[in-house]
Amino acid sequence: MTGTYRVNEIFHSLQGEGFYTGTPAVFLRFSGCNRRCAFCDTDFASFREMTAAEITAAVAAYPSRHVVVTGGEPLLQLDDTLVRSLKGAGFYIQIETNGSLPVPTGVDWVTCSPKDAPWAIDRIDELKIVYEGQDVERIASLLPAPRRFLQPCSGQNTAEVIDYILKHPHWRLSLQTHKLIDIR
């Protein structure tokens, strides 16, 4: 690391997806990704360089002590220095990753939303697949996790996802509730 991180944005809201839906959280969104998904909602051209101390101070300005580190791909930048800084300020750290890189120690919760292989992730607490008709059972067998969520792709195939889950009850539905209730 060069001592700085490319931060797209930091904001306070409710977690809108997966296991922690409805949880107040501070979102630390990094710029940059090693995958290019058509449905991605991150503007990768927009960022500001920040140090770990600056990030921690900005995140700590909000009342929540749950931080969701996302992107882009957060594991391109999240490192032991930033994890230690956030943990030192009392944060519970959740990441949302595409699964292409290993997770630093100290991260409390790993949400893996896998995109194209290869994957190098070494720990998953929650597998959240944006469903586009792919073989989710094969992906789940390659990326085992104790919790499995299927999410409609940009809300366009909700009925298809519900039908799949009804036939495969080991999956749970994840909706982008932040978009449904019009919050960030």
C-alpha cells in the first residue's frame, strides 16, 4: 500500500441486502474493481485519496459502529493497517466482496457476491448471488457458506428468483431494500 486508499464515498444508512438487512451501518465504498459487472452501481472514476486515519475519523463521525466495506472490490485495498485502525475505533467490519481475493484477518463478517472465477476467498459467512440464471448450486458447492441468499438482478427477475427459492429452500431471498424504500 502507498499509505492512502481510493475512497469513492462514505455515508451512513441501513444495510439493504443479505443477512444484516435493516442494520444501521456506515458504508465505506472504495473505487476500483477487478471485475466489470453490467449491473454495478459504483462510479469508479470518482474517488479521493484518504489515509487510514482519515477514513477512520470520517467513519467514526456517524453513530453506528457497524461498517460495511464495499466497492468496487474492497479487497483490492482493504489491508491490515485499515482493519486495525477501524477495529481500534470499535467497529464491527463487514465486507462485500466478489470473492476474487483473500480476506485480511480482523474482518468480522464476509459477504461474498461471486462474479466470474477464479476465486481466492478463504472465508465466507454469507454467500449472496445476484441471480441471472447461472448454476447457483455449482457456485455454492465451490464457495461453501453457512448462509445462502439469492438476489434478483436490479429487481428485474424477482418472480424467477422467488420460484427458484421455493423449489430450493436452502436459499433465502435478498432484496435491495434500500432501493425499494429509496435510501442510499
